[in-house]
Amino acid sequence: MDDFLVVGGGIAGAAAGWFLARHGRVTLLEAERVPGAHSTGRSAAVFSEYYGGPVVRALTSAGRAFYTDPPEGFSAAAPLRPRGVLALETPGREGLFEQALAAGADAPEPAVEIDRSRALELCPVLRPESFGRALYRPGVCDIDVDAVHRGFLRGLRAAGGTVATGARVGSLERRRGRWYAATPAGEFSAPAVVDAAGAWADEVARLAGAAPAGLVPRRRTAAVAELPPGLDASRWPMVCDVADTFYAKPESGGLLLSPVDAAPVPPGDVRPDDLDVAVAVHRFEAVAALRLRHVRHAWAGLRTSPGDDVPVIGPDPGVPGFHWLAGLGGYGIQTAPAAGALLAALAVGDGPPPALAPLVPDLTPRP
């Protein structure tokens, strides 16, 4: 008999299940045929303690140790690899440089200003006249998203848990102290349910009679472009501007590009817009002496967060046995270890881990 139902098999649900499985039997309910088909499987695969608001940064930093020294059996190797980010002050953005530099000053490896020659060493294709100042964020890493997601799901199963796919929740009712979830894969029940349904989390909350958290899904477009023959970008840092209007990151022998779009969209299987892909290519070419002739692959994912961009983690104040792990806003991969640990501690009544205790007032669900 289950102790916890987790709704959603992306990185949030997988992490919740991994940590909760230390306290009882978990069944994870995934609507699609394969877990992680939406935002998790379309991530830019970046771990950064420089991005996001204070809560996101704190969760990210608190989870770094999990990734640098993962538990035995979690993954074959540590999933982080150094990458770094080079942020450029492009024309018209001069007023944002000091702000971006200050925002990275309190990271474990602080952001630093570098001179033009160093910037060109890091990314030799940059056009010197295309930017004024440059800063470097040394602590940013690539992260093996697939290894992390599989590691959480594997650990859940190893602890006796179950992952049910094709199990979209159609109704969610509480009777005699237990939640009952009706799905095409059958009915499941447990005393506690965790809403980790990403862009669909407010819909799941409504099924349970909980007030929605005001989550807004936003589309983020990405594409991998071919590099000219013979050009090796594997050692380049990720490149962006201080206004965060684009980024470019070495990926699979090419260059992963995004215009950092954030258009509100309904929950669903989003598709890339050709114009957004063209904008991403154009913005990179504006700073690089390089022409990207062919886009190999383009896609879009969802970044879902409430209006204040603070994740929603913990027990719902108005519905017994209903818990949130939602609104991670595109930072789900990097925050997953700390967010999952915090959710599990609050769900079983143990209290938060000491390092995360100061965050709890900010993380409680919206009434």
C-alpha cells in the first residue's frame, strides 16, 4: 500500500519520489508514455548559481554537493562538468553591466570582470567591436540531465517505489484520510499526494480542491546550429549578453542557441517558432565573426513559475495531505536535490534541512 502519490514524472517529481522513498512507498504518476517528455527532456542542461532569484540560488547552491559527489549508485559519474559563462556588454546595454556583475558577486565562485583580450581567448570568434565590457561566471557547469533524471527514478524504484506511465490524473479525491487518483492506468491511493506536475500543477491542484498557485507556463525556444567545418567550440564557455537576450552554448559538436523568449502559453506540447529561432541566430551572429548556415534541430520547452518567481514547495495550507513541488521556473534541474529534500522533509513533518530552514517562509504555497 502506497504512502505517497507523486503526480508528474519530470525532474521535480523524480526528485520528490527519490527523497520520499526513504520514508515510505511511493508511486509516481506520469501522464505521458515516457517520464520527462516536456520541460525536463528539453533543458539547456546548465547548472548556475548566478541565475534566478534568491530562493532559486539558495536551492541551487544547497544541491551542488549532491551533484559533485552523488550517492552511491545514483550515476556512473558526477553529472557536472565545468563550462563557465561569458556575459557581454553589448551596445545599448551599458547600464546593465554593473548590475549583472553585482548579481554574481555573492556566488560561491563570484563573477569577475575580464578584459577584452581574455574574452577573446575564451571565445575566439567574438568580434572585438561588438561589445564593451565582459564578465565571467566561472562556476557555471554543464549538467547531464538524462543521468540525473534516470538516477532519481532508478533510486525511487530501488527503494520499492513504482513509476506508472500513461497515468494522467483525471480525478483526485480525499476519502477517509486517503487520496484516490483515477487515471487511465488504474486507480491509485495514498494518504499524501505531491503535485509536481509542472505546467499542469494548477490543474492538478484544482482537481484536489486546492487554490491554484497562479503558475504561468512560458515558452523557451532553443536550436542547435551547425558550426563551419573544422571549427571546434567544445572548450568555449556559454556566451550571452548582460541583458539575457540570447545565449549560445557548445552542444553535440554544434552550438545551442536561444533568444531567451518567455511568451506565456497554455500547458501543452509546445513547438518552436521559426522567427524565435532566427532571432537567436541573429543575436549571436551580431557578436561573432561567424555565420551559422544550418540549424540542425529546434525545439521549445516550458518554464513555469508564479508571478513572484518563487518556487512553491511544501504542504498546502488549506487541503490536508496535499503538497506542492512546482513553479521551479526553468531551474528544476539545478534545484532538484535541495527542492526534493525540502519537500520530503516538510511532507513527513521532520522539519527542513538546516541549510534550507531560512527559506521555508518564502516557499510555503500561496493561500
